[in-house]
Amino acid sequence: MSQTEEVMKLYYEYVMPTYAKLPVVLVRGKGIKAYDIEGKEFLDFFPGWAVSGIGHCHPKVVRAIKEQAGKMIHVSNNYYNELQGVLAKKIIEKSFDGKVFFCNSGAEAVEGAIKLARKFGHPSRYEIITMEESFHGRTLAAITATGQPKYQEGFAPLPQGFVYAPFNDLEAVKSKITDKTVAIMVEPIQGEGGINVASDEFIAGLRKICDEKNLLLIFDEIQTGMGRTGKMFCYQHYNNVTPDIMVLAKTLGGGFPIGAMVANRKIADILQPGTHASTFGGSPLACAASLATFEAIEESKLVDKAVRRGRYLHNRLSLLKKDFPFVKIVKGKGLMVGVELEIEGKHIVDKCIEKGLLINCTQKKILRIMPPLTVKNAEIDAAVAILHDVLEETQKVQSES
């Protein structure tokens, strides 16, 4: 039995089967490269749904975690810890005037946003409009907010108070508003939904509607935040649009678990002591990792690099359309890219793994490619070359069948 098989056997016996797993046991990573237990090297162009957004084991993050772990790992939120306020200030300086609630994951941040919105609208307004094909997390309220029925199957009765509208359809959103509506929640780019980018008109229209009707505009930037799209936060691509609430996670900790809900100053104090909490939220260890992540992004100008590398990645992937008729379109923003196919993509992901490239497939036909912000052009070339080989093999099989 191989080392990989030994690890997999333990999972089969003792770990709940809640994930569709690929037969790879990753044990080490550095930058864009990851290594499995057998010693095989991979180019990681989908590092943990963008959790390792500045690469695996970034030296600044590793150093910060080591130093903080030797001083204080956890502080109860009944007390102050010296780093939480510093990190909150950093997030506000990079986004909009407000305050921050810290938690441990994106789903927790979404739950916090839902509670804040309901508290804001209490007692008569509680409905939140979300988008079809959206994804907001795996907790009960978050899967109900998610506009994809497949994630909700088997968990009824679901919480009340969520209404769905087609993405990028402003008139449809308007038609869903009632006297019970309190907020609109949207991903500026739908990740799990297929790398669907919100149009300028749609986002500007949502802001206008919310202003006119005293609704809260919630941006889910769990996957798009922290420089991924070529701005520190994706909402900054849209002129004169600022959300009332923004939720963050993924790259925020540079690989370490941390989530955050940012709320504008006018509504931030609605949640008073006793109304919301997170035991491990904003621990000294998590805050140290996040501050080091900001430092790495700023010192290496990774947001600017995401623009240039993203353009290069998009262009290289677009060339695939000339050779392979089943490559439909390349879409996205910055280093958040989707390659939409006319065929299903799971076998393409599997073949890429065999050849040393880690990518993802969502919505069955969209290859999701989101390398670390530290990616270099040569690494993009190497990854696209592997993908090209796999697509070539796929086309050959198709022609022979």
C-alpha cells in the first residue's frame, strides 16, 4: 500500500465523507508549488479556493505565526488583544469607513452580515435578496442565501427571509423588493456560480436602489477580496459604489483561517454586546497572519501584479480557443479566471492533476483558474502548456469516438 493509499484509508474509516476528494495527499508547499506525499510536484493554480492567495507558506506569514505562537495564541474577546484593533484599522484604511467584526470563515462572516441586516430592519423588514447561481457558504442560513438549489437539498425546512433574482438583471431585482426587504447581497464576481462578472450598470443600479429604499447593500468578497481581481477589493472597480457591508475570508489570512465582516460606521454599532460573537474570532494568531498578508501584498505590489499577470493569463488562455472548438469563452477579472467549455470539465481537471497542474471545475463546464498573486509569467506559460496538452488529448479522443 502506498503512502497516499494509507492516508486515504484513514479518511475512509474515520473522516466524514463531506468532500469529493481527489487522490492527492498534499504535505508541503512553497509559493505556487505544492508537493504530495509521494514527492510529486504540482503547479497550484487553485490554492484552496484562493485561501493561499499569496502562495503557500509565504515567508512573512510563516514568520508572523511562529513569533505570535510563542507569545500568545488565544485571547478571549472579553479582553483586548493588541493586534485586533491594528488589523481592523488596516482593513478600514484599505476599504471604507466603518468597523470590523472578526470570525473564522466566510460562512461565519455571511451569518454576521445576515444578523446585522435583520437587526437593522427589525421588526418588520428581514428579507434579503440574493442572486441565482450565487454561493455564500455552508451553514444553514448561508446555503439558504445561496441561489443554487443543489446545496439546499435535504436540509429543509430552510430559514425564511431569502428571495432570489437573476444575476445582472436589475429590473428583476427591483421586482423582488417588498416592504419586508432589508438588504441585497451580491458577489461582484460569482465564483462557484461560474466566474460571472457583475456589470457596471448592475452594481451601480443596486447601489441606487438601496439608497432610494433604505436597503443595505452587502458585498460578498470572500473570494474576490485581497487583490485577487486587480483591486484590493473588487467593489473598487465600480465607480462611486461602496457597500454598506462587506464580508471577507480566504486570502485574508494568507492560509490561516480568519473571516471578517466590515460594516459602514452608520450601522456598525447596531450589534451590541450579547447580540453576536465568535469564540475564536480575531485571535492574536489569526490577526498576526492577516497583518503579514497585507504587508506581503503591499511590499511586493501584488495588487498591481494581479492586473498584469491576470491580463497575461487571460491572453494565454484565450489562445486556446483557436486550437480547440470546445473552448467557448475566457472570462473573469485579474487572477480570477474561468474557461467556459462546451464539454464537461471534470476529466480535464483529473488529467491536469496527473500532469502536475492543480485547477478546479465548477458548474460542470467551467475551469476555474485562480493562481496566487505571486505567480510569474513563466509559471503561467507552464500551466497553460499542461492545459493545452490535456485539451489536445481530449480533442483526439473526441475525434476517434
